[in-house]
Amino acid sequence: MAQTKSTEGRTGWLLITPPALVTLLLLAAPLATVLIYSIMTGGRGTVSLPLTAENYYSFFRSGPGNILDLIFSGDWGKIPEALSKAPYLLVMGRALLVAFSVTLATVLLAYPIAYFVSFHVQASKKSLWLFLITIPFWTSYIIRVALWRTILGYDGIVDSSLIGLGLMDSQLNILSNGILSIIITLSHAYAPFAVLPIFIALEKVDRSLLEAGQDLGETKWVTFLRVTLPLSMTGVIAAVLIVFIPTVGDYVTPELIGGGKVPMISNLVEVELLKRRNFAMGSALAATSMMIVAVISLIFILWNRRFLGGRKS
């Protein structure tokens, strides 16, 4: 018996070693490199000792002074002014605003689609619907973003349609509103990522519970709010995280749709690493944004742990 367990243990280690090594090489090593670079002294194209926290300190620096100094000194009255003049924090705030907006829009649009496919489409046709939902993945992400430039840009499809219908007298040119055009493009790009986990959660909802609620005199709307929505929240939480985390660091859409005029935090990282060749500051920006996103995601997960842990009867 002991020999059998030993053999099974060795087999288990052999099975998990290759993926563990791949994970270590492809994820852990680059992340460790970024973290190490972020606390080193940066030069043009070089990093060197001594170790320093100046790169992280610069993230909170503004005209009126360092925000961390204001917080620790208790001079909180100057914090709003300092926030308005802290370039890195402003860009990070814009990235979070866009990510929150895209996540909200995507989930609100994806839930009705997932609900319709789960509850109103015949079981034999659900696979076809899911297949159609994934059609946008057939084309390159860059091509889809470029097509949105044609749709939203000056004299594009939206402008031509509105003027042709007599609803507008001049070009709307949504593309000129950088943040709005970025939100629209990202919402379309990440919609399938939100539909699929919500659909899976809705498929697991016991239909007999819905019938029991209606037998007790509840309306369909009340049954949805008290039964369907809570039971599908695991899918909603998954959709929120799947959409929110990558949109914070999206680089292509602000660059192509916003024309580089509305930079996100990923664009600043690119400027520091590739144009200024300040590897230390670029790594610090990347590490800080990862930590901020991780904290926000953790808070959201803890806030919804009652759904993730299952509902008590």
C-alpha cells in the first residue's frame, strides 16, 4: 500500500512539473523582473543600484507636493489640488473610469443576451447561438478596432446615417470624444467574454425553483430578482473580473481610437519603456497599476463572497 502511494505521488509530480515550469518561466520570471526593475535606479536604457522607492514615490508626485507626504502630515486640505495635478494618478484614474464604464455597459448588455439564450432558446439551438456570439473572435482585435474608427469617425457610418435620416445637421464625429469612443469600442470587444460566464451560471439555475416561486404567487419580475439573479451572480462576478482587469491595461484601443490623445496607463508604460527607455519608471508604473487592479478586484470579490461561497438555505 505504501509503495502504491509512493508511485502515485511520483506520477502526480511528473504530471504537474511541466505546466509548473512553464508557468514559472512565462509568468513568474517576467513579473519578478518587473518588480526588481521597479525598485532600481533608472537611466536611459539601463537600471542599476542602489535600490530605491523613488519610482513609486514619483507616481504620487504633483505640483503642490507629494500626495503621500500630504496624507502622512495630515495636511488633507491640499490633497484635492494635488490629485488634480498628479499626471500619473490622473491617467490611472482615467483608466479606472474607462474600465468601470466598460464593465458596467458590457455586463448590462450581456446579461439579457445570456438570459434569452438560456431561458428562451431551444436546447438544440443554444450551441448555434453561442457560436454566433463568438463570431467577433474570428477577426483580429486590431481589425475590429480599426473598423470602429470607420463607424464612429468623421463622415463615418454613424454620421452619414444620422444626417441621411435628418436627425443631425452636422457631423457628430463621436471619435473626437476620445473616452466615449474608447468605451464603445471596448464594450463591443469584450462583450462575448461577459456573455459566456453569465450563460453558464444561468444554465445551472434550477428551473423548479422558478416554478415554485410563481406557484407561491410571485410575479416573474420578483422571481427573477429573488431567485434567478442571486443564483447567477457567480457568472456576473466572473464577467466583471474578466472584463475589468484587461480593460484597465488595454493599449491598442486608446492608441488607435483615441489617436494617442487620451492615454491610458498602458500607454504611459509604453512611453517610459520604449520611448524614454526608463525601464525602472516603466516597471514601477506597471507594478503600481497591477497592485491597484489587484486590490480593487480583491475588494469586489470579498464584497460578493456570499455569492461565491454559496447561499445558505
